[in-house]
Amino acid sequence: MTGRRNEIAAAAGIAVVVFILGLLLSAWTGFPKGVDAYQHLTRLKFVSDWFPHQDWFYIWAAGMPAFDNYPGLPYVASLPVVRLIGEVRTLELLALVAMLAFGLGFYGHVRVRTADRRTAFLATVMVVTSMAIWHFVLASGVYARVVAMGFGGLAWWAHAMALSRRSGRWWALTAVFIALTIACHPVTGAFVAGYIAVVQLSEMRLGGIRPLVALGALSFLLAAQPILSSLSFGIGGTILGVDRPELGYSDKIQLVAPQFAGFAAFSVPVLVVLLSLPRRFWKSLGAGLALTAVIAYMFAPNFHVPTRYYYVNGIDPATVPYFLVIVGGLSFAALAPSLSPKLRRVVYVGTLVVVALNAVVAVPAMYAAGYVNDTSSPGAIEQAARRSLVVDGDDLRHRIAPLSATESVLFNYFNRKPELRDYYAFAQLNVDWLYWAYDTLYHPPINDARYQAVLDWYALDTMTFSSSDEKGEPDVASLSFMRLVPETKATPFRLYKVDSPTAIAATTKAPLGIVVGSRSDYDRVARLLFDEGASPRTRVPVWWNGTLADLPDDLAARAASVIVVGAHLGETAAATRHIEALTAAGA
């Protein structure tokens, strides 16, 4: 009975530490923290407003699917809570529950694996008091990853129980939690599943392969939709191997500073790895390699390693101290119990002192460094962006083209008006055309005819410039059909309005120009026509994905011109008939 009380006390202690730290850091109070908070609030609100028609995010990013880049589980599952308490409180509740689940799951996993309550408690407290764990909530605001890691901690605990009890129920529960992790964030799910595979094979050796395959297959089936959705938009192109030469450098101070990994969460595990080498060489080597792999990813930009060889889209190297301290905590738990009793006692006492010291100084260090990021505060750059967006938020007939992610991430939380870009650069429709449009709008030299064509085709009535990228603004300001909104003149974000914009849905009597050829043929020809001012007002390029011979007569009769690209004439007699008819009509 005493042992059970001690277990409950340890779990309660971890929960109290997480809750109090979050309270001190304002993680559960005020407005949700982090740069991405508005994006997650938008999705929670969107599901609540439009359920059960939430899969097509038509008011966001020119009509991108709602949940291809982030799976929809946290947002759809939260629907009843959003309806009850609103999206702001719901997002904070998700963070609280996820952080508690991760802390308790991590403790449960280590407790079962080591059979040592003191080691499990110390390793868990070392991890949850590291500010690197809190950056995802407070600085980045990547709540989907936080929720995913909550399920991930529970998956690790269930897997440890499955290995201990050899029970089918625990194996099934492990698969469910892995699937839930993936359904919140696939990359975090891969991290969680990868560690489970390592533990499984180290525990059961070759005998663990068969149950591991079964576990993986069941997890895949349960999470098939988010997995296949992620695969459909770019393994090898958009998720892995992305060229991001602008990635910032990581700083060595992140390994030990209290506002990052802290005094204990990296340095203590490294010390334990070194001390354990004589007794547990292979296990120490494995832990050391795991820590080294995370460090290598973190500092790869510093050594100018091309991102296509390592970068996972969205997981910026400077943010991986989050994973580093988790790997550090697992390494500490795996190796510390094997130290000699005297050395183990010294290490445990020293670790407790360092963890306590870090916990005391870390909270003020986070505030001092600006990592408790409240984007709703009047002085936040997001609010400066919001104040400059002087638009009719309920206008569904036109689009806005915001230049910066800062504007884009919050725009559709407050407005229903469609926007041309998204906070992210993937899961969008016709990405090549969007890049072409933004290149036209923002990069000099300006082609007036093409500029007007882009405004017309995308039904833009407003666009913005920011202080971070203003090289094309002087040219745009000189266009006769663009005018600066006076209230935004001296702000970090300038708003320009379009005179006489076209609507998203509009009728036109403009002549048709038929392009007969492949998709790439149409793209090339259409862009040449746009350079000459083709638009809904002047000339409409229409793609025919066939040959001239099978061009429908009614479409040919309405064409002012037909452009055949390459070998797309088709059957000679039919093509000749179309040519003669078009020539006779003056096309």
C-alpha cells in the first residue's frame, strides 16, 4: 500500500510541477502564446463555424484543403469544447492536457522500463522543467506538435507496459496512441514510433521484429488518412529534402542557457553517458549517438550543410532542443541506474540541485528573453499588422494578398475575406501559379500589363507591403490603378487598394484564346498572353487538353484565336476542317 501511495505521490508531483510552471509562464492564462497561436485558433474556429463541412478551407490560401499540412484530429475532436468555452480557452486547455499527458506518460514509461521510481521521477522533472519543452507552447505556438507529444508520451508508457506484461491489450493501446500521435502531427508521430522501434528491438532482439511489424501495421491502418494525406503532397519534395538556404544558425548557448535546454537537461545526460561507458559501453554508445544525431541536425546550418540532405519541413534546427532534452532524459533514465551505488547517489543529488536551480531561474529568463510570446499584446508585431489591415472582413467577392506570414497567420481568424497566400508554402493548389503571382506583384521590374492581369485573375482588391520586404513598393506606388491607404503610410505594414477590382465570380464577354496542348504548354502560353495583358476584361486563355482535331465545334466557334503547341493537330482531316472554319471566321 505504501508503494502505491508513493506512485500516486510521484505522479501527482509531476502534474503539480507541470501545472505550476505553466501557470508561472502564463501558458494556461491570458491569450494563447506563440507565433502560430492565431493559426491554430483559426482552425478551431473554422471547424466550429463550418462543421461538418470543414475539410475544404476555402477562405484560406486561395482554397487550400484545410487539413493536409496539419492533420485535423485536434481541431475536429475539440469541436464540443470550442462550442462550450470558445476557441481561446480550448487551445489553452489542449496545451494543459497535452503537457500533463506528456509528463505523466514519460514518467510511466521510464518507471516501467527502469523499475526505479527515483530515476523515473528525476528524469521526468529534469525534462519538464527544461524551457526547451515549453518553447513549443510559449514561443512557437505549435500546438499540434504539443498535443501530438502528449499522445506520444502515453504511447511510450503503453509500450513499456506491453513489453512488461506481454499483453495484447497493451499492444493494441500502444497502436492507438501511436495513431493518435500521427493524426495530430506526422513528424512527431515518426519520432515517437521510431523510439518505440528502438526500445522494442533492444529489448526483444530479433524476436521483437514480428510484433513490431504487427504494431506498425495496426498503427498505419488506424492513421492511414493523415499518413496518406502527408505522402500525397510531397515526401522527397515538400516534407523531406527541402531547399531552405535561409535557415538561421543555432547558438551553442541553447544547450545550457536556462531559457533553452537549461543547466541539467543536456549536460547531465552527457555526463551520465560518459560515466557509464566503462560499465555499459554499447548502451552508452547508443545514447551518445542519439544525442549526437540531434546535435548534428541542430547545428547543420552552422556548417552550411545543404538542407536537402537533412531538413524536415517545419522542424527548424533552432527548435530541436525540444527533442534534445527528451532524448537526454531518456538517456539519463537508461544509464543512471547502472552507475555504482556511491556514484549514482552523487549524480542523483547533484542532478536534483541543478534541476531545482534551473527551475528557479528559468521562468524569469524566459520572460527576459521574450520567449513568452503574447501575440495579442498591443505592442506585438501581429497587432501592428492587424491595425494596418483596413478591409471589409466580410467581403467574399475579392481577395487580399498579404505579403508576410505575420499578416497571413492572423487574417482569417478575424475576417472571412479570402486571402491569396497561406502561412505555409505547402498543401496549396497550383503552387507554381501562386509563386508566379507573388513574383509579379512584389518583385521589380514591374510589367504593367501582367500586373493588371494578376490583379484581375485573382480578384485582388487589396495587397500589403511590410518593412521586411519593400523593394518593389516604389514601383507599385507609381501604378495608376494602385493607391496607398493613408492610415497605413507610416506603419510597418502598408496597405494598397486596387481601383475597380474584378470579382471572384464574374461574367465576361472577352474573346477566348484556346491553347491546345499539355498542361505545361498551357502554362507557358498563358503566361506569355498575361505579359501582354490577357485578363477577364480583354482575352481569356482556355486550355484544351487534347488535339485540334477533337476540339468541340461550339468551343471552336467561340474562339478568337487557337494556339496549337507541338504535335497536337490530331487526325488530319478533322484538324484541317477546324483550321478552315477558324480562318473563315477571322480567327
